[in-house]
Amino acid sequence: MEELSCRPEEAVIIGDDARSDVAGPLETGLQGILVRTGKYRVGVEAYAEPGGGRVAEDIAAAVSLILRETGGGPGRSGASRVK
């Protein structure tokens, strides 16, 4: 992350495994979005949401969430923190 000039709280991990893709990164100060695809199983949100993780239907919805929260998008930097 240092090479990207990115602080941990500015990084977002998107994944389908609530424990390793979302809960783990949340514990290190990264942000996480659980997607309901692949390894996702109903009820696993309980591992992600208490730590501040969010849930999206798929990768496209997760990216839309990030862009909406950062003000990013075509022609915009989108460099502010996702909340």
C-alpha cells in the first residue's frame, strides 16, 4: 500500500469470503465489502457487518458503492475515503 501512497483506511477489499476477504482485512484497518457471489453463503454477513464491512450483490454493485461514497466515477479522482 505504501507503493500506492494509500493508507489502510483508504483501501477496500472486495470478496466473497466473509471471514478471509472481509473480516480479516477489517481487523487490520482496511475496509471490506462482501459480495453475494462465489463462496458467499446466506448468513455469513454476521462475520463482516459488525466490524464495519458492507454487503453488495456483486462486484459491479460493490464498485458502484465505492464510487458513490467517494464521489468518484468517470473523470473524477475518487480519492477520498470510503465511509
